Amino acid sequence: MTATLPFKISTLVFVKNTKGQHLLIQRNKSPNKGCWSPIGGKLDMSSGESPYECARRETQEEIGLQLADSDLHCFGYISEKSYEGAGHWLMFLFDCRRPVDQLPAVIDEGRFQFFSREEVESLAIPDTDRVLLWPYYDQSRDQFVGLRADCKPGGTLSLTEELLLPTNTSNGRMSKKG
């Protein structure tokens, strides 16, 4: 009999400065200890926290930036099965529309640094981020994409694009074509 893995729901928030550089955190904790990642964290499910509420709370807690829902664009989700063999994750992906130019102070979660998109490719980032997260950020951050990934350790990473919706670029809201 196989043990049941925990299921966690989280957000990732892509924050940039006015030069277009990405603010990343070098994580001090698992998962992805030692790797660079966008900021974010787990939903407080006991309070019924929504993904937008979580993204705003995590942004405030980690970098001191207060956001309104309108400052965020949810551009997709990634469902990762058996990530690091330790659990399943459902991550909601947000593009922050408010720039941050000052480097935040170090927190217990890690330290921050700004990187150009090209520099991100040479950083220590999780394999799934290199294969899934960043390419879809590049291609779909103005749309909405739903991804499913099988991340079983020792297996080949498999990806299924479940959903791709264009947005109406005049107001940033999703529109149904057809």
C-alpha cells in the first residue's frame, strides 16, 4: 500500500522593479532550500483564505508591500504531483503590477536579490521552475494557463497543458473567445 502524500495549496508572486528585473528569494527552508524562487507561500486554509488573499498577505509579510487585488494578475496554476516525493502542490501564479525598487531586508525565509530574466537561467532554481514555471511565465503571463505536472522522483517530468485562455488586453480580464 502506498502512503498518501499531503496536498498543499500555495501562491507564487512575480515581483519586478522598474527596470524589469525580477525580485527573487534564495530559500533557507524546504522545499527548494538554497534555490532562488519568486516570493509566495501556502494558503491559510483554516481561515478559508483565497489565492488573492494569500498572495497579498505573503507579499506584505515577505517584502512589506501592501497590495490590492487589482495590483495582481492571476495568470495560471500549476498542479505538481509528488513534488520531491514529499507532497502534491497546487500553485496559483500571480504577476504583480506594482514595481518594487528597494531590496527587502533578509527574513527567516531567505535573502532577496534582483535578477534580469536572462540571469534567472543561470541561477540555482528548481528543475520544475526551469522547465515549467519560467517558460510559462514568459509565454502566458498576460493570459491564463493551467498546467499539470507529474514530478515523481526518478521519473521523467511530464507536463499537460490543461487550459490556456487569452485575456482581453484592454482591461486585463479573461475573455472567452468564440
